[in-house]
Amino acid sequence: MPEFEKVIVETDLLILGGGMAACGAAVEAAYWAKQQGLRVTLVDKAAVDRSGAVAMGLSAINQYVGLKDGANTVQDYVNYVRNDLMGVTREDLVANIARHVDSTVHLFEKWGLPIWKDAEGKYVHEGRWQLMINGESYKVIVAEAAKNALLGSGVGQIFERVFIVGPLMDGDRCAGAVGFSVRENKLYFFIAKATLDAMGGAVHVFKPRSSGEGMGRAWYPPWNSGSSAYFTMKAGAEMTCQEVRFIPVRFKDAYGPVGAWFLLFKSRATNAMGGNYMVERQAELENWLPYGKVKPVPANLRNYLGMLDVMEGKGPIYMRTEEAIQKIAEAYKDDPKEYKKKMKDLESEAWEDFLDMTVSQAILWAGTNLQPEERSSEIAAAEPYFIGSHSGASGAWVSGPEDLQNQQTKGEYFWGYCNMSTVKGLFCAGDASGASSHKFSSGSCTEGRIAAKEAIRFIVANNQLPHVDPKVLEAHAAEILAPLDFYEAHKNATTDPEVNPNYIKPRMFMFRLQKVMDEYAAGVTSQFTTNKSQLERALELLAYLKEDSLRLAASNTHELMRCWENIHRMWQAEAHVRTVLFREETRWPGYYFRSDKPKMDEEHWHVFANCRYDPGSGNWQMSTRPIYQLFA
């Protein structure tokens, strides 16, 4: 095995990730760091221009409150998020993002993002909180601002193509991170006074619907492997909402988003018989009060009503695209020329919606000769994802802002610095922070800004570089490179490097993880249903998988990255299974259903279900935290 150069980088603030939250953090951190004479280092596993969930582009900004217009208030947004998550949300965190998000969107526009405007110069809304954009270069624009802020100000440096494996610790304080280059034989040890985790959520923990030639296709970015959660868990941080996975309903097989069709085109979804499950199954919502009667109906309940149709054999479910387009064009039917022009415009918008952000869906339409103005398109519930920024809520338990606390919440929700985890010096934003969902791209960028400003404030008050024992660095180096060593030691035992009695390659490891989660932890195969016995069996099988993770093998640095990605996924999987087992109710049918606890239990489980891995003992601790309502 070739020698790896050991590179030690000392900095003040370390930002991990390159997505929207990390870019927001970079912009904000550069401003405050320059005033304090501090250094900022950003490390991304990819290239910042096309890193994160917005990498391919996006056709809408999904969080814009519009405070200046007076149309909505922060309380309105908090109410919306609370209802959609069936009452489980940190209102202080949601409100903090909501009151600042508009300024972030205005920055996007200043940086060059085209936001749709009507004849009066007002933003075009897709829905109450969503703005339409020409977003194929959305991420490039935001990344350029982040790079200009860090590099142009002279306070920062950026490392790309460096995979972060885990945290460095100085006692109970996060001291930075350790990782390796996926392009060069280099190990990196980043030692920092504060660390901001913004490395995204997790996909491919569960077996995806797309397999075979479609393997790797997912709604959420396939390279997001749970690194945020692994990092915070290994540091000993308390985690929250690890049971809350998100299952989006999307156009089938290519995962094209449905938001524009429901909100902008006012389309409806029906079963194969033409029945509208949102109408025909209204009575089912009575079983999930008080949230079954809120408007809009929570995303998981919308999912659930459609799933009931599928389980009764009424599928497939179709998005009635042709009906929606015809209905809009009808207003122009008396003028054949205008009607033809409007139909052409609508057809163009329908295709552009996917070309802006999910090119594969446009390719699938073309490949199956589907014209959306002529024929309906199939939609389906995807496999589960772990994401704290969309309609999920999994992530670290973080401190809220001091000014939004009251006497009741201050002891539970605040401990000194906003967005700091329960580990000193470790801040979280985007998918890394929990219980503050529906921040999407703009809110994640906003949360990155909030966390970065607070991290700089922490550094000013704790302006000493943590100490890390050189022996600890050597131990980390040996652990990181172990799959390369293991491959070299055993590669000659067989003629096919993919099949060997001594080791397991990362792809096979991922398949085994996905099989366990799919069959026992409420995946697609089990119709998103599980129970106590299945969850306990999942933990048993995950324990065997953890043993086998010591026998992962990599033939190069790319495979080494794949090995560690799957270890990260495995930890996210275990936290999820343990927390679903701990929460003895079904609160989110449509995301998962516990057949042995089929009802919502507001009396006992209107709480946060939290967990913490103890790095010292290796044990997991489960606990509940109270939910306090700060807004009426």
C-alpha cells in the first residue's frame, strides 16, 4: 500500500460540507471572522459548485415567508411546520430561521439568481411559501458567493475532494475533524476552535425503488451518506427525531418532484380507477386528530391515503398532468391562436420544471413517449430518507436562540450558543440539525449563517486551540486506512477481487444494510410497516453488520470513501431503528407504521424521542425531551 502524507491544518472555524448550509456559513463566517482576525476553513467531499441537495438545480425556493409584504408572519410559518410534523417541532429553531430567511433569498437575487416576477414586479409564488425560480445554476451562484467571501476576504481556505471520516476530540470539546483526500494519498487532520457540521443527510440506507440499470437513482442526492449524523453521534452529541424519516411521493422511477404540479398547475392525483384518494378517504383523517383536520393536510397523511389505495389494489397512482394543463388553457379556448400559444407555454413549463432540477425525469418522459399534456404520469412513494431540512426532522439536538426562550424553555432549549450541539464547540446546520424541518434550501443557507455567526462568537470567548495527542492522530490514521490494508493482505486469496472469503467490498456491504432496513425497518418491501419484533431483529442483524464493518476492503481511495460512507449509513440506520423502537406509537403513517402500536398517543408521546451514543462506554442512551409551544 502506498504511503499517505499526513497533513495537519490548524484553523479557527472549520466548516464541514459544501451544500447550501455550508455556503451560507462561509458567507457569514467570513464577514465576522475578518472583524476578529480569525481564520475559516471549509472542507467538502465534492466540489462546492455542484455539492449538496441543490447540485442539479431547483425550480423553486420552498421557504420564503414574505414578512415585508405583510402576507405572512413568523407565527404562521411555525404553525405550518408544527402541523406538518404532527406536533413534533422545536418552535424556537423554526422561528429563528423563518424570521431571517427572507434576507437570504434577497441575497440570492442580488448574487444573480433569476426569481420569477409578475407584471407588477412581485415574486411569483408556487404556493404560500414557495417562489418560482430559474434555478439550473442556483447552487453555482450560491457557491460563487461563498468562495468569494472566503477567498476574496483573505480569511479563508477551501479543501475540496476531502472526505471527512469523523471528529477529533479534546476531552468533551470538539477539536476538529479527520479525513482523507479521494484524489491524492493524503490524510488530513483539521484542528479547530469550533466546528460547524453541515454534511447533509442520508440516502441509500434503505433499498431504493430504482434497481438494476437504475441503481443509485434516488430523490435525495445519492452521495449523501449520513456523515452529519455519524459525526455528531461519534462526538457524543445528543440526537433528536432519529425516527422521523421522510418519504416523498415523486414521479415514479426518476423521482421528479411533484410540487409544481400540485401547487402551480393545480393538478390532482388519482388512482387507476380515477378516484381521488384525498376526497374518497377523508374519513381516515379523523383517526389522526388534531392534525388530520389542519390545512394543508400533513405530508405523511397525504402519503398514507395514497398508500391505502395502493394496498387495496387500486394502483398505480397517477398525476393528472393532461387534465391540469387543459384546465388552465380552457380560459383561452375562444381564441384559437392564444389557446395554441398558452398550450405551448404550459408544455414548455412542464418540461422545464424537470430540466431545471431532475433531468432524468425529462429523459424518462422522452424515453416512454409521454407527453404531459396528453397523458397522465405515474407517481409513487419513494424509499425513506434521513433529512432535517425538508419534511423530515432528524439531526442533532441543538441550542436555540436566547431571545426566543421563556422561563419554561430556557433550561431545555438553550445552553449558551445558538445551533451548538450538546458537545462543546460543535455547531450544526442544514440536515445536521434536528427538529427544525421545512427549511429547505433557503432556510438551510440561513441556518448556516446563524450557526456560523454563533460559532465565531464562541471562538472569541474560547480562543484557545484544542489539544490533540499525536498518538490519537496515529490511531485515527490506522483506523481510516484499515480497509486499504485489509485488501492488500487478502487480495490474492481469489481471482475475482469482488468475491473473497476474508473481506467484504463496500457495494456488497451497502446491499446487506439496505436489505436489513427494507425488510425489518419499514421499507418499500414491507409497505413501510414494522413492529417490535422486526425492529429487534433489525438490531440483531445490524450488530452482525457492525462486526463485518471491520472487514471492509478497499482497493483505492475511491473505494475507501465508499467503505466509510457505508459505515456512516450503518450508524444512521442503528440510531433510526433504536428510536422507532423507543417511540411506542404510530405518529407518522405514510412515513412509517408500527403495526403493534397503530395509533397516535398524544398523552404519552407528544415529546421528542432523543438518543445519545456514549463514546466512552459504547452504549446508547434513550430519553425524551418536552415539546413546548412558543406560538399560539
